[in-house]
Amino acid sequence: MEEKEKALLVGLDIGEEEDFGRSMEELGELAKACNMAVAGVATQKMESINKAFYIGTGKVQEVKEYARALEADVVIFDNSLSPSQMRNLHKEIDKPILDRTALILDIFSMRAKTREARLQVETARLQYLMSRLVGMHDALTRQGGTSGSMSSRGAGEKKLELDRRKIERRLTELGRELEEVEKERETQGKQRQESRIPKVALVGYTNAGKSTLLNRMVECYPGGEEKKIPEKKVLEKDMLFATLDTTVRRINMGNNREILLSDTVGFIHKLPHGLVKAFRSTLAEVKNADLLLCVVDCSDEYHKQQIKVTEETLLEIGAADIPMIYVYNKADLCGIGMEGPEKEELPWFAGTDKIYISAKHGQGIAELAKMIEERVYSDCVRAKFLFPYDKGQAVSWLMEHAAIRGQEYLEQGVAVTADCHRADVGKYMEYVVETMEGNVRQ
């Protein structure tokens, strides 16, 4: 069995966080997700951050001794450290130093599977390193020379310059490759837009159960492709950032009503801005959605703060105005609907935009599907068409793209009653006999 690295976690409470303790717990979960074992935790309360060491100078010595006693391999800080703070701490503690941003980047590097995700993670990592080059080559000497001349640069400075140029070149290459990937995604997006299939995106805190919900939807609404269910499923794991890659699945809800359901990267407290920026094309699935499902782990006592983090991240990426349903998942772990000899029904509907479910046990999926359908197909109208017999192609198109409610062969042609998009009614307006305005529900 592979021996895990021992990590000492360090946090500073300056009174700005709602729950500092939870932030430290989450840091431990991130360390475990990075295959590390948490050996110990050290915290300090101060009024402000120490510009040189982040924590107080006395605490630095405590951390040094504690890390030595624990035989810790790495010391991880629960916040982003400046390059100088990282350099100073490394000199004093004499152990590898990581901050929260670097830890999340490590996890993303491990989990990125697709070409796009790998490119995005590498871009974020290199941008992170760019600002931290100074002090990374302490072993190199700085040899003096004639003042003002190129020869005054020491070996360390030359090495930094070379590294900076290498990173800049690689970032340029990555930018070009990501542009290609984004063009492919845009092409796919246009095709989906033209198909007019509603787009629904799963968003929320990491490990809230988004992937599990996607899998349950695939199982419940296979659209006649039951044999393909295993290959359409995504990884389910009780771990932070178990999946990174955006997955889009076509969900057939019956009566020619489909949705494109996408599972996106999870959000987290103090998610590095560089990662949000690097994943802009992936998060475009969220920005272009017709409806968002904010998946919430209601069994987590901090779920309200997690909703707040999700809403703040959506605001940052420009998706705050998209209609949203709050899906309170893992309701069975809250004692809702799963207690006693006779399992009670979950109180599914908690309002017009809230629902309780248990994705793991498949409870509430049908009710959620109904909510989704009513939202994304709210712009449908019921129309009665009368097509001449030589317009069979138009009838066939409606059969494939609308919910057919009735069909009758008359002397003048084929009478079709269907629930369809307003644009489709406009497309065949000359054949419309009657329309029923407003929401058309099943």
C-alpha cells in the first residue's frame, strides 16, 4: 500500500469568515482528495495578516517545531500566500509549503481527463507559477558585474528570465489550443441551439451529488437506449472534485420532449479566480443554459453557506440571471422520508423553485423531471394544424419535434394537434387552424 504524505494544516482567523472551523475542515478534505494524510492542525487568531509570514512570527516557530514532531512532509495554509510569504515560510519552516490555491490546482491536475480540462488546468497552474518565480531558485548564486550592464545579472536572475520566457511561450501555445477547443464547443453549441432542445445545467458545491443526479436521470429517462446506460454514466464518488470534465447527456422525457443535461465542475469556498477564468469555456455550458439546477447537500450543516458560494460564483461568470431550481439532495441523510418501519414520502415540493430529493435512492426524480419540463417548455403552445397531403414532410417534422396530442386524416388533409414551440407555430402558421395560448402542461 502506497504511503501517503503527511500534511500539517495551518489556518489564520482574522474574523472575516462566517465559519473558520468549517474552512479548516474543508482544507483537510482537500488534502485527503490529494492523497495526503492530515497529521495535525495549527491555527491562530489575529486582527490582521502578517505581511511577511501570513501568520505571526512566534507562530511560525511553533509550526516549525510541530511539523518536525509530526514528521510532516508538507505544510498547507488555508489561504492564498503571496510569493514573499511562501518564500519566507519555506526558509523558516524548512518544509515544502502549499497554499489552498496550489492544493486545489494539484487536485485538478490529478482529475483532469479530457484534453480541454488538461489544457485549462495547465494554464491556471502556469499563471499561478508566473507570480511565484522569485525566490524559487534560492540555491542559485547572484554574481555581480558592471553596474547597469547585462553582466550584472546573476545566475539566479538569468534562470528566472529563462523560466519566465518558457512559461510565457507555453501559455501562448495553450491559448491557441484552447481557442481551437472553444471553437469546437461553439460549433456544438450552435448545433444544440438550432435543435432548440432546452439546455439544463447542474451547478453547485463540489460533492453535493451532481454526478449522481445526472446518472439517475440517465437511468430513469434512457429514451429507448437502455443498453447504452453504463457508457453514459459518469463517475460517482464521495470526494471533493471527483469529476472535472463537463458531460452533456440527452434526456428523453417522453412525448418528443428532451433536454440536454450537463454536469459541470463543482464550486468551493475560496475557489481560485485563475481556475474560474481558465475554465471559462467549460463554464460556458452554465452561461448558455435555459435552466440551472443548483444541487445542494441538505445533510451538510453548512449548506446555506455553500448555496451562497454557488450564487457568488454564478455572479462572477455572468450566469446569475438564469432561472434556477434549488435541488436539496441527500434528503435521506437528514432523516427526511427514510425513517421508521414505513418510509414516508419526502416533502418534494418546498416551493416553486425548491425540491427535496435523494438522487442515490432515486427518490424525487420524477417530481424534479416534471418541474424541469414545466419550466423549460413553458413557452410551448398547443396548436391544431391542417396539412395538405402533399406536405407530409412537415407532418413528419412535427412528429419528431413536438408532443403530438392528436392526429386525424380528413378529406382536406392531415389534422395534427401538437404541443410545440412558438417558433414552430410561426414556421407553419399558414396551416394553423387553432391555437391555445399559455403554458401547455402534460
